[in-house]
Amino acid sequence: MKKQLGPSDAIFPVPAALIVCGTNENANIITLAWVGIASSTPPTIGISVRQSRYSLGLIRNTGEFSVNFPGASIFKEVDYCGITTGRRRNKFKDTGFTPMASRKIKPPIIKECPYNIECRVSQEIILGDYVHILGEIFESHVDEDKVDTSKRAGFDVLKINPLVYFAEAREYWSVGEKLGYGFNAGKDIKKKIKKP
């Protein structure tokens, strides 16, 4: 049996990401969980921002933003950046986060986040109260102590210990154990299936 829940935005986990917009002089941080890869070629990420948010205007002014993936240990600072407006507060000062110059865009990246992505807006889609922004990825960064060239991604996700969010419950979580590899784990089942 299944219980119907009606239309829901509950999917889990989703990344708890810190989006930096503006320039070094007026950089702002907004916490978003509606974040995901939209394309591999070209590498593109999608973020959804409520139309009323201060950060949306900053993104539109520069046409650029950085996506910063925090480790689980700074979840309180991440939450603060989501419940506080940048119209009245400097979230870098309030949280102690350090802005670092990006390589290819005007908005900085956050030093305390172990994985960072630099994006330029390629498209906007209005979805009700939200604007879904597609940003082409022009550069990515990872902390040197997280680098592992034996891993396909080039870094060790367990060392990053990414913060994830379950929106419907309003809960932050860290990532658990690795279960297997994509495009490989299902091969055991494939071997068991007899070919017609």
C-alpha cells in the first residue's frame, strides 16, 4: 500500500548550497537547496531563487554567481545565510566566512566551503514564485586536502562531508557511507538476466 501525499516538493537529499552573488565589494550569500546539475555538455547547474529575494537582483546585475558546497560542520552558518537578508546584513562578516576571488567571474567563492563552482547565467525560467536560473560552469575548485586523483571526481567526497537538506522536514544531514559506483553497481543484476 502507498499513501497519497498530493503535490509535494519533498525529494531528498538535496544539497545545501551557498550561492554568492554581487561583486567583492557588495557580495551577498544566499542559502539554497533547489540546486542541481542540469547538463553535462555544456556543464550547467540550475538554481531556483524566490522572485522576492535580494540575491536575484544581484545575480541579474552581473549575470554570474558562485555555488559553494559547505561541509556538514558549518550547518549553523549555512542556515543563518538562509534566514537573514543581505539587504541589511553583511553575511560574510556575520558568519566569519572568507570571500576569495574567483578565477573567471566577479562574485567571490567562499574559502570555508570545500567545493566551489563558478557560473555564468545562460537562461532564466519563471516558475511561479521562483526563477530557475541555469548557469554554465566555467571553473570549479576543491580544497587541496580533499584531492584524491584515484577518485573519478578528483576528490574524496567523504573528506568534504557535504551538508544535505531534507526540505519537507527542515532537517540538515551529512552524507552516509558509500554504497557503490554509478554505471557499475547495476551490472550484478545485468549479469543475472538471461539474454532472450
